[in-house]
Amino acid sequence: MRIRRAVLEVIREHARRDSPYECCGLLIGTSGEVLEAVETTNVAADPFRRYEVPPVEHLAQIRRCRAAVAQGAAGLAVVGVYHSHPRSSPEPSPTDWEQAFEQFLYVIAGPVETETAMEIRGYRLTAGRFARTELIES
Ligand SMILES: [Zn+2]
């Protein structure tokens, strides 16, 4: 999956700004490339260790993509979601797995609060398990 450098920068910056809380947002693009990261509010009851995108913000982005497609932006859609792990590596947690569904790209950035450099990784749920998806900067 290709991902624009600007998208990675938005995710990195958002993860740092919201730390020690997890940040989250939606990924807009096509089946082959992530073109935009849209920051959303994290409405999880415990944003220190969970994330939850507000359905109203998700719907707003779906509508925006549909309107863009109607105007000729072929294949534009909400293709995934990103969030951060302030204190741990960007490995999907059991909670991430519980709320994941197939077809979506899951991008995780972490850690933010430790000496280790932040890494951004992509995953997809395939046959009920998370599998790494290579993110190619475009
Ligand atoms: Zn997570």
C-alpha cells in the first residue's frame, strides 16, 4: 500500500501532540494509496490506552468521499484508520483486534514516550488475524 509522505507526517505530529493519550484519525485514499489523514477526536472512555473514532466524524468523511467521487475523484473512500501507542511499539493490541474489521487498513504509530524512535506500521485483518501490510512512502 502506498502512502503519501504528508500522511505519515500528519500521523507522527498528531501522535506527539496527543501523547500521553492515544490519537486517532481516518485514512482517505484509493485501494492502492493513502492520500490523506484526517484527524478525529478520540472519544474512548479511556484514551490513555484505547481509541475510538466518533461515528459522526466517520460518516462525515464517508459523505465527503462520496461527494468527491460524484465529482470525478474515482475510487476515493475512507480506506482505514490510524492511531498511536504512546508507550508501546506499533503492534496491534487485543483491543485493536476486537474492534477491527476486514477490508480496512490499520495504521499504528508508536512509541511516542520512549527513547525508541517512533515507527509507523500498517496491518490488515485477514481471516481473523492481523497481518503486516508494507507501507510504501509515495
Ligand atoms: Zn492500539
